[in-house]
Amino acid sequence: MLDDTTGGGEGTEIPGRWVVLGMFAFAVMVTGSIYVYWNLHTAPFRPLQEALAAEYDGSHPLVQGGQRKMHKGTPKILRVTLRVEFDPEAEENSRQAEGVFDRILELAEENLELSSYEVAELHLVHLRPEQEPQMKQLSRELTENGKTRPSGKGD
């Protein structure tokens, strides 16, 4: 037999209605926090992201920037990921990829304080139905005034 004299008296139960309301309040608070964080995180890059979306229809641009927090001595990077309609890995498209990078840097100069970054990275992604995506990463060092340093490569 169970003995009901071991403590935990009456009135310690929380009505189910309050539990459900508490869960909803917690969900609203977490969702709001994520929304605020994401807005603060992406706000500096939104003008460039919108300019890229207008320039390259269907490109779904993602712009990020800053320094890796775990590696304080690393350079500040402006990273742009862009969906393209051509194969960025193909040798015959390398000039086209470089042209896209040039245009992105022009738009970045117009929409960001580019001089606060040391490196610009471009990630081109070509999605093919039912196949692995084709990707290419391009990188350029930036000078103090936001211009690219000469690569030293002959064309």
C-alpha cells in the first residue's frame, strides 16, 4: 500500500493550462530572440545582399563578414556565396567567374565599408538537378582603401 504521508502535500501541481501557456511564451521568446539576433547579424550586409539579388536574378546571395572568433589573429573576411547558372569549375568559365568577382567587389564598394576587410572571398555554386553541386572559391586580398591587390598572375 502507498502511504500518502511522505510529503509533497496538496497544491504543488501546476494546472495544464499554465504549462501550455508557459510553453507558448517560451517559444515566442526564443523565436523573437533568434529574429533579433539574425537581424543584427545580417543588417550590415543587407544593402550588398539586396544589390546582388537585383544584379544576379535567382542567385540567392548570402553575404557574411568578420573575423573568426576562435582565431583572433586571422584577417577580416568579406564572404559572398552566390548561385550561378554556369559551371564555375570549368576552365572555359574562369574569366566569367573573375568577371562576377569584379562586379561583386564594385557593388561591395558602393554598399559597404570595404576598407574594413582584408580579404574578399567569393563562393560560386552551380546546382544541377539530382547531381552534386559544382563549387568554386575565389579569394583576393584587399588593400587599406578596399581595392584588390594585384594578384601577380599573368593573363
